[in-house]
Amino acid sequence: MSSQKPRIIPWLISQIDSKIYPGLEWVNSEHTQFRVPWKHALRQDRSPDDFKIFEAWANASGCYDPWTDLSDPARWKRNFRSALNQKDGILMILDRSSDSVNPHKIFELTIPAHGATEQYNNSPANPNFHPISSTNQGIDSAPQRMLFEELEQLKLSQEEEGLYHPCNDLQGSEGELDPNLDGAAAAAVPLYGEDYVVYSDFPSHIATEVEVEHVLTQPVQDFETFQQSILKHFSYNSFETNFEVKIYYRGKLVQTTTVTNPHGFYITAEPQPGHSSYLDRVYLPPPALVLSDKVLVAAVNDLLSKLKEGTLVEVRQGAICAKRFGYCRSYWSMTNTPTTKIPNPIDKTEFSVLKTIQQFITELIDFVEKRRKESPQYNIWICLGEQWPYQQRWDKNCIMLQVIPVTMQLLHELSYSTGASSLNSHINLEISDSLTSTSNLLSLLRTIEDVMDWE
């Protein structure tokens, strides 16, 4: 007979009072504030005691059976955090989880501890409570996973000047962009204000594309060593990545550039004064040097002359964002074959969120665990100067860019080594046996979730 899942607050109060968990304690005499040790899984000084309270909750809530399930501290911690976040009556008031000596969080109860304890003592969740009825229906204790919602997609303002070429006729006259798109934009809500300051806990060096290929093809005897090499690119609510940027002029690949700056880059045609010094520049090549079609050369040159400061692609607090500058409008999609025909502009006044690492990791876990049929998309396609998506194919547009976040690409390709497959897959990898275990990959992905510490 399975027992009912306890309520987190009274259960936690009883655990604090038991004084059997190192670091779990009341911090005031009123017993309204308590401390929870909160050490990241990457810490070299971690020990089993650091995760005992998380393991206890996983066991009590039916998410973990020590007799049948593998030890998974990252998942225990995530379940514990989720239970606290979903419960009224408890609030985190201090976050020192990044403290080098004593990482912890302090929470406050907004209902008295004795009141919650009385509820617990008279609750069927209490193992000492015996109801009169002989029937005790327990809840399903099968392991549960927390799924993170994707970013809500809303409309951006369309009241902006711009230049674009008509999609259906490269030789036609320059057209006016219809200012009344009425909900055509599907770019994500900007999550970050203009006063954003870049903070980086990462080393200055990031693995290049060549090094990523080396990681994928060389034998790895120790999975933990490999995992550490991946996890160094993630920290609290942030991640670092290189970008591979491919530039197409009407479907023809004319330039491939690897951006090694972890913050991002500008897409522009020529050096511009006033650009932020912490970002790289990706310069579009002069069309006369790479094209023979004179009409296309003239059209691309016209767009480049209006590009000015160009379009910014930047990593901001765990998300890849973009912002348009100058007079040449920019549009984007997560695929070069979008099913929608509604143009999707990059905003000029606020940052448009293109892809978050949280969304990608969540989708990748679902894919590996076969709850998702298609592998997650991570290639970002940007169109300069023409409405897109639209009626015509991507390779009919004058200027298209394919932006590949290398960190996402690496994790995506590792998923195929475990046997996960998609109808759209053409990947054929040779990867060490230590990486082809689904459990190893899931452990890596869940550790990333733990390191990022998504709330």
C-alpha cells in the first residue's frame, strides 16, 4: 500500500526540528526563517550530506526509491526546489548559493510553524495518523519530472521605419513595409531591460568548432572528466557558447565565420563608431567579390548601405537575444523552412528572445526520453531587408544568415549518440561508448539544470 505524499511545509518543519540534516536549521527564535544548504553539484568539496534533505524529500514524495532508482542528487534538488516554489506560505529571502565557503539559501514561512505542524499532525500524510476508515487510497508514487514552460510568445510593436525589398521580384522597385501587420510578429517578449550589465564567471577561452569536433570524435575513458569539460560552460542562469555564422546571398554560401566571443556579435557591413567593445563583429562580404549576378550584387549593396549598425545577437542571462539597429529591418525563425508565412521581425526598441538554454535543455531531455518526436531546434535563421517568413523559400532572399550556437550543437549531437532519432536527422557520429549511455547523457543534462539553478 502506498502512502500519501506529504505537504512540503509541515514535512520540512518536522525535518528541521529533527536536527538530523547538517546545515538545515532555524535561523531565528520565532522559527519562521530557516537555512537550507545549497551546494552546486560541481563543487569539488561536495559530500553526500549536502544532498541529504533533497534525497529525503524525493523519498517522502514518491519520486525516488533507494531500492530501485539510481542516485540523482540534481533531480532531488530540482524536485525540492519545485515543491517550495509551488507552495504558498514560503518565500526565499536570501540566496547565497554561490558562496564559496558556505553556500545556502534562507527561506521564510509566512504562516506560523506551529500552525503548519498542527496541520501535519492531523493529516493523513503523517505516518502516525490513523484514520477511522480502513480504506486508504494512496497516490501514484511513480517518478515525476518537472517540465519547464516555453517562453510566452507575444506581438512586438511595428511602428518603426525600415527598408526591405519586395519578396517576389528582386528587380522591382523598393517597397514600403506595411506598418499594419496586426499581430504578424511572433517574437518573444523582451525579458531584459536596457540597463543590462554583462557579468561573466567564465574563462576567456571557449572551445572552438575544431575543439568541439575533437571532443565528439576522440575516445573518452572517464565520463566524469568529459562532463566537467562541458559543465564549465555553464554557471548560475548563464551559459557560454561560440557561434558558427554562415552567410548566404540568395541561397549561395559566401562566408562562414566562427565567433569565439561568449557575449555575442554584431552583423554589419563595415566598422561602425560607438559599437560596444565587448562584442565581436561579423562583416558581410562585398557582393561583387562573391557573386556574378549584377542584379543581385546591386540589390545586396543597396541593403548593405542601409545596414549601418546592423543587427545584434547577444547571450543575455541564459538566452540568445537579438536587436535591430539602422534602417535595414531584420527577421528571424528557428528553421529555414518555417510552416508559418507570417513575417517575424527582430525588434528595434527591445531585445527579442530567440532561444533560451532552459527551453533547449528541457526539449532535449524530452527528446532523449522519447516524450518528444522531433529533436529541439537550435539553428537561428536571420533574414536582412526582406519580410520573412513569407511566401517564398529562404534561398530566394537576398541576405540570409544561419547562426549555430556551438554549445547547443554539441549537446544536440550527443543526444543522437544515445540512440535518440528524429525524422529530420542526418547525423552519423562516432562517439566513445562512455557517452552513448542514455543515463549518462540525462545525468549531464540534469546537472546543467542544477548548475543553472532555474527557479
